[in-house]
Amino acid sequence: MPITRTSDHLRLILRQVPGAIWATDTDLRLTYLQGQTPMLDDASSQRLIGTTIYDFVRSHDPTEPVIAHHLAALAGGRQSFEYTRRGRWFDVLIEPLRDESRTIVGCVGAAIDITDRHDADDKLARVEGEATDRLGRSVSLLEATLNATADGILVADPHGRITAYNKRFLTLWRVTPAQIARSDDRALLSYVASQLEDPQGFLDRVREIYSSPEQSGIDELRFKDGRVFERVSLPQMIGDEVVGRVWSFRDVTVRERLLRDAMFLSHASQFLCSLDLEKALQAVANIAVPDLGARCAIDLIQDGSPKRVVVAGGAADAPPVPDLHPSVLAGHATIYTAASRSQVGVPLACRDTVIGALTVVAHAGRVFEAKDLELLEDLAQRIALSVDNARLYEGARQALGSRDEFLSIAAHEIRGPLTSLHMAVQGLLRGTLSKAAAETALDVMQREDRRLSQFVDELLDLGRIRTGQLHFHLEELDLGTIVRDAVSRVSGDLADVASGITVKTEGNLTGEWDRFRLEQVLTNLITNAVKYGEGKPIEISAARTDGRVRIIVADHGIGIEPAMQDKIFDPYQRAVAARHYGGLGLGLHIAKTIVEGLGGTIAVSSDPGTGSTFTVELPVSRST
């Protein structure tokens, strides 16, 4: 039913409404239209009266919003929606228009211009969206930062309930997201505490910290598997209010191990500064147990074979240290298993030579790793250096002793002949000697002259040997003749034992040798046999076999201790004290050098108290 009455005053008010009010019949034909909008004015309003909603929206599509809502209102429903037209937004309300009998006779609608509010809402939405984006980005950045830190972070409220954490925390404590998502604080605390060496102490400390909300703390947590964490606890503050607690955990296992290893190596180095080698090695082995393992042994190569010098550690459950691993003797550090225990063997090497080995047996249940091997290799280098220094010191000390002894012997060797020469010359100068005494004095002078000449020759030969200038003049010689000449020469000087020397030669003994040097070898061997033979018979034999000649010089004197039999061919070495027997200790060294220079070998066999036998083998020519 069309509206037929309205006062001018009401019309004036409606015309000022920032929108529009209208009415339609059941055919959706506009029967009333009034309002003030950019799209409606008096002319347009009057012009639209009598047209339909279809004409207004220029569509007959029943799904078009204006049409659809009018149709819904005709069906009895109240409709409310937002609508845009010509760049303006309207809040639209459409209701069924009823007559006095409540029969629907059309629609009544109202549209309020909400463009400004809509724009403000859009702007607010954009601002809120941008703020939300910024907040989301900030949260994401914070989460990324927390997850990028080396520390594990856990945030809890004042009651201990978890409010935040990072991935590093889960990794450090080996906690799964499912475990932490259950929010079972007691179960989580019990789980993490079970990994520690002192779980009860850990739990007590947590309770203590939570009982004092403003308390801060830093301490260390030691795990059963050897890890070490540094824990820092700080109150979480908003202004002056404590709203929670931040726990941070840092894995300092490597730092602790490096510090521990550095302290251990420093301690070991202090012991290894001692020149008392065995005592120093024992001290190092003692500090290696139990820090590094259950048992520790150090072997040194002596006479070509390893000899166990020290052993430390004697726990009831620790197996004995086994023999050295073949790889270790070959110069390779090795982790291996023996007697059901993990073990490490590290060679002690100095100047590319293996001089010993360090062996450590692990505690039960522990397996040595590369980091343990690295520490023990460092320790082995220091031990090897200490052993080498101790040996060099001992060698220097012995060299100084040998030098002093050499000077003393040399002085004695020179003083004796000089004294004899002086007395003989004084006797001759006085002219009071009989003819026989004068001849004896001349013999003494000749003998002492030969002794001094031999003394000088030995020193010169030693110098030639050391500089590689000992040369040979080869010629064809008869060894039998050279042996007899050497015996004759020694017999002339030592008439009291000459009758005890026997010579036996067999076969063809000719060959290419240096006459002077070969005589020097035989003279040294025979003189040596006479000196240490205690006046007992001396047997000398020479024979040829398989293109070589063999010379044997045997005495029945004091003999040589087994430990000295390899050393007597070294310079200044003697099997007995120098004060009982003269000489520089160079004769056998020179003899060996000459024999080896001629392509032969020299060896000794002896038993103390039964005498010594020297055997020389020479090729008959340098090409043999």
C-alpha cells in the first residue's frame, strides 16, 4: 500500500538523511523514495518513482544482492547487508511492508551512507593487518633467533609450567616435542634429572630457585655420559613484576675437556722435566690413572725389543696391560680391544724412530674415541721428548766421563814412555853405563818410541775414520807371513809371554789386502790377547775356506762380560777398568773399521774367566 500522507516537516527530515528511504509494491515497483545521497536528488527521486528495483540495478538476475534481498523481504524475512554504488558504501535494511491485516503488500527499505566509516574500518583493518604482520614477523624473528643460538632456552611461569623453549633445548636434553607438549612438569623434570650424575641435587636446586622468584644463579651440570652443561637462571621481568623464569643451558663439554687436558698435560710436563727418567715416567703413569683409564703402561725399546718400564693402576676389575700392539711398534697410534676392554696404544717416536710406547686400558664400559687418542698422542710426544732428553743427557754425561778418562789415560800413556825415555837418556848422558846397560837403554828407547808412535797412529787413525779418510793400498799378500811378522813384533816387546803364543796356518792364504792395515789389525788383536790373557797360552790360526780366509786369535785370560761384548768395538770402550790395564781403548775399534773396510767381519765370543776368541773373516779379493 503506497504511502499517501507525510508532513512537510517529516519530508524535510527525510530529505536530510545521509542515505535513502524507499518503499515498493509486491512487483518491486518504487512507490516512495526519499533521501540525500550523491546518487539521489529531488529530480532523480521523482524520476525513479514508478520504476522497479530491476530498473534501478539494471538487472533481472535474482541473485543480484538488491533483488535477492527484496525478494527475501517479500517472503517475510528481514534483510540487512552492505551495498556499494558509485564508489559509496551503504548499510542497507529491507523489511516486508504490511497493511493493517499484516498482509505483505511490498517492501520498505533504508540505506545509510557508511562510506566514511567503511573507509575508516578498511584503514583500521589495514593498520591492524600490518601490525599483525609486523608482530608475526617479530615473533618469527625471535623464534628464529632463539633457535639459532648455541644455548638451549627454556621459559617457565612462576609455577614452573613451560611457556616457551627453543629447538636447541630439546637437542641438548634429548627431549622430544611430544614430551614437552604434555606439560607434565614432574615427568619432564624426572626425565632430565635421570641423565645427570647428581639428579637429586639438580631437583633440589630447581626447587630452591623457584622458591625465590627474584634469585639468579649459574652452575654446572655433569651428565653420566661425560657431558658438562653450564646453566644460567634469571627471573623474567615485565617492569618490576616477575612473570616467569628463563633457563639457559650451554654445552661446555669441549671447553671443559680442553681445560682438563691442558691441566693434565701441564702436570705431566712438570714431572717430565726431571732427568730421573724412570721416576718421571712412573709419575706420569700414576696421574694417568684413573683420569685417562684404569691402567697405564710405558715401554721403552732396549736392545731392539720393548721392555716394560712402568705400570700404574691396579683396580680389581682392570685387566693386565697386554703386550704392545703390532701397529704401535710399526709407529701407528691405535685404538683396539683386548681382554674385553677398549685400549689405546701410542708409539713414542723421536727423530722418526720408535723408542717406546704408551698403553692405556679404559675403565669398564668406556670406549676410547678420537679425542682420547689425540690427548694421548700429545702426551706420548712429551714422553718421547723427555726420554730423548734423558738419554742425550746420559750420553753427554758418559761422553764427558769418557773424555776425562781418555785424557787421564792419554796422560798416563804418554808419561810412561817419556819417563822411560828420560831415564834412558839420562843414563847415556852420564856415561856411567856399562855396554850391556847402554844397549838395554837403547832398547828401552826404541820400545818406548814405538809405543808413542802407536799412540799417535791410533789417534790419527781415529781422526781418519771419523772423517772418512781411511784409505787402503791393496796388493797381493801372504796372510801366513803377515801373521808371523805380527807375532814376532809383539814377541819382541813382550818376551815374557812370547813362548805362550802358537801359530797355525792351513792352505793357500794369499789375497789382496793392505799390508800396513792388516798388520795393524793382527797386532791389535795379538796385543789385546797378550794384555788380557794373564800369561796363559795364546792360539792363533789362519785358514782358507770358500774364497775367504779366517783368522782366529784366542786367549785363556779374564774374558769379557756378555753386556760388554758389543761395546768393546766402540771407541774408548774397555771390558775392564783402565787403571788395571793401559791403552786408549781404540785398538779394537780401529781393527773393526779396517776389517769392514776390507769387506770382512770381526766378532768375539767369550765367557768371563775362560778367555776370549776373536774371529776375523776376509775375502781374498775385494771382488769376492
